[in-house]
Amino acid sequence: PKQQTLAVIKPDALEKHKEDILKEIQDRGFSVTQLKEMVLPREMAEEFYKEHSEQPFFSQLVEFMCRGPCLMLILTKENAVEEWRAMMGPTDPAHAKETSPNSIRARFASDILQNSVHGSSNEQHAMEKIQFIFGDISSEAELTSD
Ligand code: CMP
């Protein structure tokens, strides 16, 4: 069955690698179901990353994510959550370069903070974050298909 995940092209990568990353997403067989470019307001970035609010890097992370536009994408494919995470590679690009040199982070990320892309870690998070960023599109779809 098809699955959805939320992917984010972060401000560092959107400036320089937007077209490369979008092409690769399509080449790997994902459908881009929705996309939205936006500068995250601070409160939204804090809410988006609330799972990390106790981390020492939290304020840097929020600052970075608000510094310029992000591209928010809903990606649809079988096993989309895992496949997008595999395509991104590990959080730290230094680690990514060793273990998955073809991954997006290995090729485009500058450091563990400015790591070019984000992807939901599981299906539950994917549904929550998609709703948070795009609103309740699943229930709209149900309403219109009746
Ligand atoms: P992401 O996968 O979006 O999830 C949390 C983000 O926090 C991560 O990518 C990085 O941008 C950032 N991050 C994770 N670990 C660290 C760290 N040790 N130092 C700075 N930033 C980090």
C-alpha cells in the first residue's frame, strides 16, 4: 500500500540544491502530492521540532530553520517513510559520507545542524507533521469523495 511522508528541503539546501533534490525525488519514483515553500515562523519551527526541545542544539535548530524559506513536500510511494529516510542518509553528513556516499546529506549537507533535508521518522509522525504543515487534507479528501 502507498504511504505518505513529510519531506522538508531546509534553508541551506533550498538556496543551492533545490532542483537536484527535486529531480532525484522524482527519479526514485516518489509522487509529490503537495508542495509548499514557506518561511517558518519561529513558533511553528518550535512546535515542529518539539520532540527536540530539551536538546542543547534546540535554539540553534529553530534559528536555522527560520532563516530562509523551506520547501515542504508530501511524498507518496510504497514504504515512503523508510525510503525517504534512506535517501536522506544519516543525520550527520560526516557519518553519511562514510556509510552512504550517494545520500542527499552526504552530497549536499554542510554539518549536523545544516543537514539539507528532513524526513518524518515514522508513520505516526508523518501524519501529524503533514497535518501540522498542510492542514487536514485527509479528511477533506474523504469529504469530497463521498
Ligand atoms: P532532522 O532530521 O530534521 O531532525 C532534528 C534536527 O536537529 C536534525 O535534522 C539536525 O538539523 C539537528 N541536529 C541533530 N543533532 C544535532 C546536533 N548534535 N547538533 C546540532 N544540530 C543537530
